[in-house]
Amino acid sequence: MFTFDSTDGVTIHVHEWRPNTPPRAVVQIAHGMGEHASRYAPLAAALTDQGFTIYANDHRGHGLSRHASPGHLGDNGWNRLVEDLAALSAIAHERHPGLPLVLISHSLGSFAAQQYILRHAALINAVALTGTTAVDVMLAGQTTEEDPLRALNAAFEPARTPFDWLSRDERAVDAYLADPLCGFSLDAQGMADLARASPTLADPQGVPAQLPICVMVGDMDPLNEQLQLSDLLVKRYRTAGVTDITYRTYPGARHELFNETNRQEVINDLLTWLNHALPR
């Protein structure tokens, strides 16, 4: 693990996993809301087995990068969160000159990645968006009184836990509930910052046409309204001229694909896409 300082002085903690052989490429992971990067250790293990070096930072307000209450991003925090991802990409290039870099992003991390590729696509060779959605439409359907995470459980009531929407795997849900670094939302300021950014994400003109994009979602992920919003997201990228789009949907799967009952299928599909997307 190592750290770097963000532009406002917040210390960003980065988890690192290395293969046993010289790396073929670098993968950067951007985690979701109310969780942290070390939850991606099993995915990192599968990727290092295939020769990838992995970097994954805890977002500001999350995990070891918390600088205040959970979910507090700070002033201009949403934009700074996106810039933190770009700063880590630059560090990855400094450490591994000449190697391709792929951004794999989940949920809130995928929202940040949608903004990242509008500003910093030159830093990466490909991007995967998992548990993602058309952010502006998704947010428009929420009320300000709702906890953004717990409100997503409505489709699964009566439910065993408030987070059944995450996965069909009860052990994965229980591990999330037992993790003291999980289970919170962005604070009101952070959610407002995200809402202000969402119209920009709705118009992805300027994303490089040749950038390989992989969208992976479960058809029971409540962020997506039975795939309507992920369909919309993919349509927006195609309308913007992006030509290399892979769209994978998983019947019955919920939000956290890498913690789902079919996680191995998801990882296999991700590896197949990586082999397609990376420069030869």
C-alpha cells in the first residue's frame, strides 16, 4: 500500500497487488459507494494470476482515505474524487512506463469513470463499467428524504437484510453488513455534487470513438430499472460515436457482480474482454 495527497490535502490510500511475473498491463479499480478497495482482493487475485498489476485507491470519504465522517467528500469533492482517479493513473504510468492501463469501475466508481473518460481518456486504453447506470435518470427517481443505498432494497421486500439488493449470495451480503467500513451513503453535499455532474455524464460527446468500453450489469440490479437505464447508457455512447462497446447482462444477478453467485462467469467474461481490449 502507498498514499498520495489530493489537491486539497486529503491523503488517498492505494492498495496494490502484483503478479509473480513481469506485468503485461496495469488494471486500476474504482470501487463503489459505501465500501472500500480491499473488498476487491478476490478480483485482484484473479487478475494478477493473468499477469496484471492492480492499483485500487480508497475514494475520499471511504475506507482508509476517510478524512471526516463517512461519505463526506469535501468541498468540490465529487470532482476531486474523479481527479484522484486521474492522479493514480498518472502514478501507474510513472511506475510502469509503456504498459497499457485499464480502468475497471463499479457503481459510484463507474459514475466517476463516466466523467473520467470525458476528461482523461488519454490516460487509459480501455474502461469497464460494472453495476452502472444512466446516472441522471437514476438520480431523478430518488427523493431527498431517502437513504440512497437502503432505498434500493424496495424491490426485494420483504427482505432478509437492508442490503439484499447487493447480491443473491447471502454470505456476501452478511460480510458487507459485518464490515465497519461499509454501509453508508454520500452525505448531502456529496450527493448534490454528483447530481450537478450528472447532466454532463448524460452527453458523452467527446469520449474517444475507439476507446473500448465494457458495460456489465445484472438484470435485477435496482439501479437499472430492469436494464432500461443500462440500455440507455449504452445507447448514449453509441450515439456519441463510440464504436467498441461490449455489453454483458446477467439474468437474475443483482448489483455487486463480483460478489454474485455467478461471479466466476463475470470474471471470465471480464478477462475475455481484457484480452480483446488490450493493445496487441
